[in-house]
Amino acid sequence: MLCLEFPPVNTTGNYRSAGFAMAFSKSGHDVEVITTTVESGLETFNKGVDDTLLAGLESIKVHRYPIKSISKFFSQGIGNAIRIWWNSTDSIDKRWYYGKNKRRMQEVVKRFKPDVLYVSLPPFSIARVAIDLKSQHSLPLITDMRDAWSLWATSPYSTRYHYKKVKRLERALFNASDAILGVTQQLVDDFKTQHPSIIENKFHVVFNGYDKNNVQIKTEEKHPVVPPTFTIGYVGSFYYDPGSDASMASAWHKRSGLKKFWFSPRKEFWEYRSPHFFLKAMALHNQKFPDHKIRFEFVGKIPYWLEPMLNNLGVTSDFKAHGFKSKEEVLRIQHTWDGILATSEKIEDRPHFCLPSKIFDAIESGKRIIAFVTQGAQMDFLKQYKQAVFFSPDDVEENSVYLHDLTNSENSFTVTPLQSEFFREEQSKKLITILEQEVK
């Protein structure tokens, strides 16, 4: 398994990789993982350490190699600007898979003699590492795509040429792969559209899974809602950058300098993934109904734009930041909330493709799901659960009234347990079947 996001570094992607590693081992397969050192993983991904994430991985051999730091010249000022403009992918592979590190990784594969190579992306540059290891050792390659890569337009490409380079590398990876996994049907459909030359039966949907030992709600229960102050919380990242969203909406000739050459294969608006539209409705609600305020709490690293957003809307006093927390602490904090916010990116003329694994935690918490989501994977998923309440993000006035009706009246709602297909055990069985088919 080639997984740069791996415990105890607490990235979003580590849960999927670690969960599958444990499932492979429990099913009787020998598993070895090639990943980063903890120290370089912390620096590269800018996340914290959660040693509890190592539980269950004791029988798995983990090989750790350091990622070389970006030099100071290329991490600040004009050097940083040139690096960002020039590169079409991240440079992690070049700073990790080289010299002594590369020789040792090759030795690990040669000694272990695996039946199959599994790679998890992002980081996307690791595609080059996977292609090389497959070629050198004649291995079946299973590629697990957690994000859209060539289509992932949280920010524009520097030029159309940069986009084409990424698309070519993505196609080379898919051609080299014996099976390609996507975390939602929408994501798999996007890949098929991007690369019609790739055989369709290579693609498989394997959802992010939920660990059964965290289950809190096992049967349908009714929950009264009568808090004096209604607290709604959110866990994790937003992937939103105001400048990128603004560029998405502007014509090329209205942009300055090199920005005129920016290119996006489609228009994605990640402001809808941010809490902005919910906070606008909350702000209006709290102005209208000062005796019954809604509060917003956030667990995670605070993005630079969140404080100005709160200030502009006048809801700073109705906000609490918990900072970065371990998985156990997140679940404990989430238990104190009255509702959990769900948001999704908006893609022009297409359904959104993200179904974050934290939504499984939200369902199993038994809380109201305050769904400010657009058409796509997350909306389709939440429609199966009775505790989800849907808001159209752009209808601020209507949303403020709906929030008041929802949070200020004595009512009850029914909790629907998470469907068993979303347990990691079930998704792991699906993946193991795919692996064994490729080995045969």
C-alpha cells in the first residue's frame, strides 16, 4: 500500500487508507505500507498527530521515509510565486521518491514480493511513483482516487497547458491501473467522461466507510428539540479560497497580469462548501429573533477568511472555535451540539462529487443534519435519512424563517440508522473482492 496520508498524522485521507489496511490484514492478507515519516508528514500536510489512530494497525509493517522540505527560497516571496505558477502538480514525489529513499522503497517491494500494489491519491504527484513501482516490479495496480484531480477546480490552473499536462498524467495512471476506485458514483462518472478511452469496467465505486465501533444510534429513536439556544456545529475543512472563487466567476479579460491565462475545465464554486450561506441565514435569524439565537461551533484549523466572514455578518459573538482535535474529542464535542451543518461545493451544470466520511459520523450522532447542500452526492445520500433538513443555500430570507421554525418550536424527529453498506467492513469486502480478482 502506497499511502502518504497515514496514521498517526491526522489528515482527512488517513482514515480510508488505515481502515482498508486493517481490513486487508483481518481478512488474512499480508500488508505492508510505504508512507512518510511522522515529522515530514506533519510539515507537508500541516496537520496534527493523533496516536489513537494507530490502534488496530499493530500487525501491519509500516515503512516511513522523509519528505524533503521545500527550500526557503521556494516557500516564500517571488520564489514561492514562481513555484506555484510553474508546477502543474504538487512536487511531493520529487521530494520523497529519490536517492536513498527511492532505493529503499524499491528494496521493500522486491523483498516483500506483493501480489498487488494499492495507491491512494492525493497527493496526486504520487501517481508517478505508482507507475514506476508497477513498471519495475510488474504488479497489478489498484488506484484509489479520493478526489477529482484533473477536474478538481478549487483553484484555476495557471494555464490551459498546465491542465492538459495533469490530464495526460491522470490518463497515464489510469492506463497503468488494473482497477480504478472512486469514492462516489458522481466522481467515477466524471472520470469516465474525462477519459473515454479507458475501459469502463476498470472503474469501481468504493465509498468512504464508517467504523462500527463508533456507532451510537442503532435503532430508530425520536428526539425532542427544545433548547433555549440552538447550537449547530461543523467538523473539518472547507477547501474554499475567496480569490479562486472570484476568478471562477470573472471573464478572462477582466483579470490582471498572468491571471488572464488561468484556466478551469469547469466552474466549481467552493463558497458553497464554506459556512457562508448558513451564516448569512443565521445572522438574519439572530437579528429577527434576539431572544432565541442560533450559535455556530467549528472543530478544525480556522481558515484565514472565517474571522472576517463572521465579523462582516455580525455573528462573532455567536461563534465558538474548538481548534484541531483528535477523533475521540471530535465525537465528544459533536455530542453536545443540537444540529450538525452539512455543506457541499456547487458545480455549474453538474452534480457535486464529494461525500465526506464525516457525514457518516453526523448520521450516527443522532443529531439534526442542517443540510445547506447543492445537487449531487451528498444530497442524494442525505435524502435517505429522516433527520436531514434541506435548505436552498441562496434563499437567505426563507432559510432564516425555516431555521426559526426548526429550532424554536417543540417538535420531534426520527433518526434513521446508517445503512450497513456504508460501514467500512462492507466497503472493505467490496475492495478485497476487486483486489483478488486482479491477482487472479
